[in-house]
Amino acid sequence: MNMSGRFAKSVTLCLLTASLTAGPAALWAADSAFDTNWAADPGANMLEDIAVVRPLSLVASALGIGAWVVGLPFSLPGGNPGEAASELIGKPLEYTFARPVGTWRECGYDRHPC
């Protein structure tokens, strides 16, 4: 087997593993960390936000940009590229950059619900 075949199989295995674990992990996170303030220390919330949540939401923003570009040929005829851009790019970028550090439910400068 050549190197490109091994690499393709490795990438496929990683993507399959990620897709199988992402759903249950998101459900678990929604039930525990985001619905209750599990860390009483605001400093711990801020550290977790800066070290974990912000980098992950930045990756989600990049994936949203890629998904918007891939979906552009479909959203243009449908007449909603702006709405798709808002959902796939705008909201993740707002969550990443326009949210107070250490909070998960308030976005933007007017602190509206995320």
C-alpha cells in the first residue's frame, strides 16, 4: 500500500471517529456545562473560555466559512446567500469574538442571547 492510500485511510478513520463522537459529546455538554454555572469561580470560567471554548469556536467559524463557500452554488439560486452567511459565518464569529470572556449565553455588545 502506498503512502497516499495510508494517509487517506487515516484521514477517513479520524473523520469517522470525530463524527461518531461529536453528537453525543455535544449533547452531554448542553446538559451540563452550558445549562448550569458549574464553576463557581469566574476565573475558572474565563480560563476555560480562553483556553478551550474560543479556539474551538474559531475552528467552527473556519468550518462555517468553508461550508458557506461549498454551499454557495446552492444558496445563490435559492436566493438566500446572505442568510446562509449569517448562520454559517456571522453567528460563529460573533460567538468567538464579540462575547464577554467567561460567559456562554450572552453575545454581542448589547449582550443578547446567543
